Amino acid sequence: MSASALPSLADFRSALIVKPSSLGDIVHTLPAVHAIHQAYPNLKLRWLANTEWTPLLEGTPWLDEVMPFPRKSFRGVTAIFKARRWAQQALPSRDGPEIVLDFQGLFRSAMLSRASGSRPIIGLSDSREGARFFHDHIISVNAADHAVDRYLALPRAFGIEVNKDTLSFPLASGQAPKDWPQCDDRIVIHPWSRGVGKSLSNEALQALCDSLSPQPIVLVGMSDDQTRPVGAHITDFSHRTSLVELIWVLRTARWVISVDSGPMHIAAAVNDQTLGLHTWSDPRKVGPYNPRAWVWKAGRIAHRQEFTPTEATTEAQINPAAARQIGQFVLRS
């Protein structure tokens, strides 16, 4: 359905934002939802997110309600029916007419949207798993665009002006972890990812840490591999930060070096001095959106928008030589 057929947001008391996951995707959705808030400050915003990701949003003053979706509680063949019953009880609006904005675009998110009882339901044209059959209006997006740009198509369809030069990623300020090392000019490295082929090898991580010596380095993140780099300038803080603490850690670092992952997107949202490491993923589509952030890809370091299509789709692992190149770049910057 065309954007011209959309209702006016002024006709609603509240909007249900359906974006349960993942970590990076929630970060990517923030500018679009914040733009809606700025244009319609009296519109109550309720955001449905998986319980493990709600700390990203809690304490955000422009959100009226953060609704934890206990995704992990619904397992087995009856999971979808249990989730539907949960939504029918937990999601109905208590504040009058409500519009539903399904940024997730999957069968489960569309089902939850419909089960809320609120209408209309707005979705995006790149929705999958039959989600579009639950949507009352579909906003056209370019599936090749970066996720942030795809989500921004929704407020634009409502006539909201969005200036890409002044986009806001209004994450919580976070809090310092207990026993956090009190050192100046610390460089935070997030070297692990659940994505296949994205994590730094032990050899590359050691080379990166060696190249940054004697600058203080703090490792964050989670890895089942117990091997860690050796060096007096290295503090291993892996498995020791909550999500709220991680936001603070990334915000206050002199530099953040991160593999392609959710924490990389948090870092780029709160710290211009972020360098994202891309092995096989395309930084034009999934890289750090911040135009001042840097990307290593295909053997060179540049801003996300500066990579050619050939470079952006080239696969190249980070070997020790490339890791030293990354370290030298950070020290020079």
C-alpha cells in the first residue's frame, strides 16, 4: 500500500514499536523512533524488546514504556501460541487509539503486532516469513540500503523530515563497571563475535595488542576460548560487563576496536573513535553507521561510504600483519 494512504500520527494517542531484537538492530532503529518522537512529542511510545536487550532502552526519557518480551520462555511446538496469548494479555493499549510500527518484519513480530489488538499495523517492504500479510500498510524500502536508512523510511513515509547529518542514537549513558581499571587513554578491544568468521584469531589479537603497547588496553566481550593475549598493558575484562556497563565502557574509551557485532554498533553510536573490523560482511550495509567511524575491510582502513563495491564484498581474514596495520593506524590517529 502506498505511503499516501497512511493515516496521520496525530490521530493516535500512542505507538507500539515492535523491534524485539537483535542488539545491533535495536541500535539501528533508534534514529527512526527518535525522529517520530521529535515530530510528535505528545505521542506515547511503547517499545517491545526481548528481555535481554531492554537495558539498551530503559531510562530513556523520551520512551514512555519499555516492554520486555520474554522470548526465551516460549519454546517448543506450542511456542507461537503461548507467545500470542502472552501478547493478547500484555500488549493492548490502555491509552486510546494506537498505531503499531513493526520494524522487525518477521512472522513472530507481525503476529505479536496483530495480537496486541491495535491497528493499523505498519510494516516495511523487506519483511520476511509472510509478515506482510499481517500489515495494513507497507512502506517501500531498498533492501540494499543500510539498516538505519531502511528504518528511516518509515518516519519519512509519515512526512517527517530526517536530516542524516543530525541523526541521534539516544542510548542510555550507562554506568561504570565495578573494579574498572582507572587508566587514561585506554583502548577498548571487542575481538569476538558469534558470527562465523568474524572473531579475531588468537594470533591476530596478540599482534594487535603488541602493536598498541604500551597504551593501556582493555578486552571486553565474551568468548568460550580461554586463550588471552599476554602483556602488562592488557586488562582482561571479558565476561565482566553487563549491557548497561558496556555502553559506558564504549562511550568513555579513547578508541574502540571491534569486530562486526552488536557492540560495534553501540560503540559507533556513542563514540566517534570507533574502528569496525569486517572480514566477509559488507560495511556499506552493516558497518558502523556513524560517518566519522572507521572500517577495516579488504586490507585498508577508510570510512564505510568510501569502499568500492568490489572491496566491500571481498572476503579477507585479519592476519597478524593486518592487525599490526590496525594498531599503527589507531596510534597515529
